[in-house]
Amino acid sequence: MSTGLSAVWSRHRDWLIAVFLAAALLITAAGEGHPAVGLDLCGYALIAVSGLAMAFVRRAPVPVLVVAWMCVAGYQAVGFEVPAVAYLFATYTAVRAGHRLVTVAASVMLLLTLPVAAMVSPHHWSVGESFVQARGVLEIAWLIAAGAAGEALRQAERRADEAERTREEAARLRASEERLHIARELHDSLTHQISIIKVQAGVAVHLARKRGERVPEALLAIQEAGREASRELRATLETLRDDSGSPAYGLDHVPDLVERARGTGLNTVLTIEGRPQDVPAAVDRTAYRIVQESLTNTARHAAATTASIVIDYRPDMLAIRVDDDGGAVPGSPPVPGVGLLGMRERVTALGGRLRAEPRDEGGFSVRAELPVSPAAPVP
């Protein structure tokens, strides 16, 4: 029950406040004994309008301020001694929205207009009595208090916004420091090991050629993989140190992946469908990673002899399909390894879809659809 009331209040809060204010002002006016005829009827209408106008005060504070000023001056001229609560509310909201000069000018004009309105009212007051009566309707102290409250809340909101920006900057700084820390750790732990692999593979290839022996294809593949791992590690470290740069690997490097896969003995075929076009950088890099991870899994776990890669450029989507003829059993669920989870996270972050499962005719299939429209989300 309370949830329903809260929803109603959130949705119709402005109108509920405006109706309540208008009703309170009309009850106050009715207590003065004005008959609902002639000019008095016009006064009631001005009072109601001044209250109901508060329903729009947050969306249009300056126009509502002007309407409230005209209504207060109008029903004062008719002879109603109703407090100008609506104008005080409009003053508070306008100052809170930052319209200080306009509010001060309107308030000064109102203070100058009220004595004149009281003089032309049906009550035959003198100038001095009119001024006293006007000050009774709109106390200057209340007017100043309303403006001061609006300005205080505006400053508090500005300080809150500034604090939020400071927290975001601190979070970005911590993220940058963490990236640098990861880059240092990767450099210290992986660069040395990969360098050893490259050196050992290079020495083995050199000795084999020096002896006139045939260099095994697997050894050449290890040597090339070491070079590629070094290049990717350098690119990854640069990205971690400065995430504003463009990714180093994308669809243009997929043919290199195919050649390296063939070097390991995997018969790999690349097919391009549709009309090649520029795609967002995040999509470009994700597509490369999907093909790379799929071929890596095929070489490591599938015991496959052939693999096919299809990249389909569609008007609003990039479709990728990688199939192999490995030993995956149809109907068996795929093992959610780190590589598969990483692919799924990348595709989901871009608003795309990923299917990775055994094929009915045997082997494994990875299919991804990545949106390439300008509205597509970028992680």
C-alpha cells in the first residue's frame, strides 16, 4: 500500500502540491467574506491560478514567477488580503534554479506594485494605510527568507555535484594506477618467459639449419607464436598504460591468424561475405579476439584438422562464425572456460549475441553477432 502511495506521490507531486496550495488560498479568501460575484469572482480566479501555476514551477520557474506576481497584484487590487504564499514558493524555486537577478527584479516590482494595487482596491485606504496593508500581505522578511533558502539549496547542490565529480576523478585515477600496476606485473612476469621461449626456439631453428636438418613445422610455429606473443604483449601493455589509444589488432589482422593456424597443421579457410566496411574500434577488436580465441581453443582442445572462418558484413551488424571438425559431441554442453567467458563478456558489453556449442554434424561452432550501428553501446 505504501509503495503505491509513494508511486502516486512521485508521479503527481507537483500537481498535488499546487492543488493543495490553491485550495488553502481559496479557503483563506473565502474566510474574508467576499461574495462570489463581479470583481470578487475575478479575485477568486486569480488566487486559484496563482496556486495552480505552482504545478509548472520546476519546469518553467521564471514564467511561473511572472504569473504569480501578476496574480498577487491582481487579487490585491480587487481587495483580497490573502498572503502571497504562491509568490514566495515561486521565488524560492526560481532562485534555486539560478535566476537570481530576475527574481530580485520581479520582487522589487511587486513591492512597488502592491501599495498601488491596495490604493485602487474597493477599500478606500489612504496611501499610508495601503502601504501598511501591502506589507501585511507580503512580508519583506519572508521574501528574503524564501530567496535565501533557494540560494542555500542551490549552493548545496553545487557542492554535491562538485564532490561527485571529485569522486569520479579519484576513481579514474585509481583505475589508471591499477592499470599501470598490472602493466608492470605483466611486464615482469611474462616478458622474461616469452623472451626465453623466443630465444630457445630461435637457437633450435638455427642449429637445425646449420646441421642441414629439416626444421620441424611445430618448431617454426613456436618461433612465430613467440614473436606474435611479444607483439601482443607490447600492445596490451601500451593499452594498459594509456587506454585512449586505438586497439592494435582488429579485422585486418585476421589473415595473419589464419596463416599461423595453418602453420600448426590446421587447415584453415577464411571467407569474407558482404561488403567490407569500417566498424567501431571496440567491434573491430572484439571480432579479432573471437577469431583468435576460437582458433586457439581448436588447436588446443578440439583435435581438429580443419577450421572455417566466415566474417559477414551486414548493414547494421557484423556476423562471425568459426567452425571446426574436432571431437566435440553433438548435444553436450560446452565447458565454460576462461576464453569462452571472455568472449561472451566482450560480445555482451557491445550489445551483441554469442553462441558457442557443438555442431550437429560434429565439431564445434562459435557464432557471434555484433551491432555496428552508431547507437550500439561501447564498453
